[in-house]
Amino acid sequence: MMEKIFENFYMITLPMPFRLKHVHVFALVHDGGVALFDTGVNSPETFLKLESSLKQIGRTIHDIDRIYISHFHTDHCGIAGRIKEISGAAIYMSPVDAARIHSDQKGDLNVKLLRTFYRLHGLTERSIEGLVRLLKFFQKATIPFEADQHLEAHECQTLGDKKFEILPAPGHTRGQVCFFFRNEGILLSCDHVLPQITPNLSPDPYHPGFRPLQNFMDSLKEMKNLPVARVYPAHGDPFADLKGRIEEIVEHHRERKGLILDSVTSAPKTAYRVSQDIFGEALPEFDQFLAVNETYSHLLELQEEGLVRQEQTEQHLVYRAGSL
């Protein structure tokens, strides 16, 4: 499916073999070339769909001269390397996520560090091994590439007669960015603001000082009052009320923090055990990992607020209500 957003700018919906089933990427025709915002996963179906969509507007993969990547997850940059090989397109990413994808592509997944982090927070050995296998798969699922240019916070780029601003959007990853076309009132919100779900907030075991929930909330606050007429997310339908959706997300996380605080009031628990209270005990292995990430992100903020304290047991880190 392809939708025209405004003159020479298109939303292309690509398939992907994950629960969300699709990802939106965006093509801006300019000066005879095409700038692509995100690329979709590395699969034959994705490439063929992108190719056929460009054909509808009289363009080909060879016309892509720039690729703007919102963040390093495979559904957003999986075929960037292949497109660059075909067309010579320059790839633009935030310096933080560019460094992460470069490290991942060198095979630098620190399995020992990951095992230690998730073991401390109570994840089972079976789930940890499943997680390591999956992360290694994701590493291989993205065709290797290197970023050519870094996207700096709030810088403006011009393509033909269109200008857009780079908005930092950490939380889902440390280096995610969104793209704001101020003159048109269009926000490409990527995985930052979604219409029906909230993005998973992920701690970064390589950078333990990163606070995903706090960074996420700060970025939402900065975006809340932007003059946006239409939001185009990476997943789900476009929508109009950015401010209202952000208020819903903020309230969701306020309620979630309350539930997590209630969970650790009765007894000290690992982040994994708290996640079972919140999300249930029958989750598939990958969903257990996501649930622990989300729970840990909230526990970090409850610690900062002095409502929860962290304690070290013989094997785990546990959390209980109350300050030190």
C-alpha cells in the first residue's frame, strides 16, 4: 500500500514477519532523486514491495540517493546496506545509534554482559539463552552498512523545496530520532509516538546510566506542543491529535508506575518477578524480555523518586518499596 502525503512525498507500507506485521517507510522525491526515511526489514518480500511502490511514482531503487534511519532496529534499517550497494545512497543516522549498529555488525554482542544483566534481574537461564539467540539473529538480519553522515539534534535538512528538522526521541533506543516537516505540519514519529500501543522502553546494558523512561517522557514533553497537523508513525494508522495521544501515553506510564510500586510493597522482588505481576506469567520468551525491560525502566524512576530501593541478594537485584 502507498499513500500520498503531499506533493512528491509518500508513505509506503512494507510487510514484516513480526507481530506488528507491517512498517511504514517514507519516500520524498527531490531534485530527480529519492530520499527514503527508514527501509523495512531484510526480506525478499520487503525489497520487492519497495521496488514496486517506487515504480508507481516513476522511480527505482537506483534513484534513492539518501537514506534517513530513525533507529538501529532491523525493521527500520534492515535493507539500508543493500540499497546503498545498488544506488550509492548516503546513509544518515544519529551518532548514538550509528555507533550501536556499527558495533553490532562487527559481532561485538557482549553475551557475558547481557547474561549478567538479565540474570541479576531474575530472568531464567532458559529465557536468557533464548534472548541471546534472538539478538544474534537480529544482528544477522540487518545487511551490514556504515552511516555516512550523523544526524544532530534539531538540525535542519533541505531536500528540494522541503525542509525538515531532526528531533531527538530517546527511550525506545538511546539514539532514536523523528523527522518534523514544520511547513507542512507533518511529523514522522517513527517508533516514538504510536497510535494504539506504546513503544517498548529498553535499558542499555552497555550504558547503565541511561534512563529510558525519563528520556522518553522528556522527549514527549518537548514534542507535545509542536504545530503538527498529522502524525505518521512507523506502525499503525496516521492520526491528527499529537497532544492528546502524548497525554494518553503519559497517563499510561503514570498508571504503570503505580502498579509496579504496588507490586513491590508486599515483598522485595526482582524486576522479572514484578513483570510477571504486571504482564502475567505465560509470556513467550521474547515477550518476557520486553516485559523485564519495561518494568526495569519504571523501577529506575521509582528509585530516583525515592519510592523504591534496590537491594543486592546473593544472586539477584531486588526492589522493595521505601527509601534507604
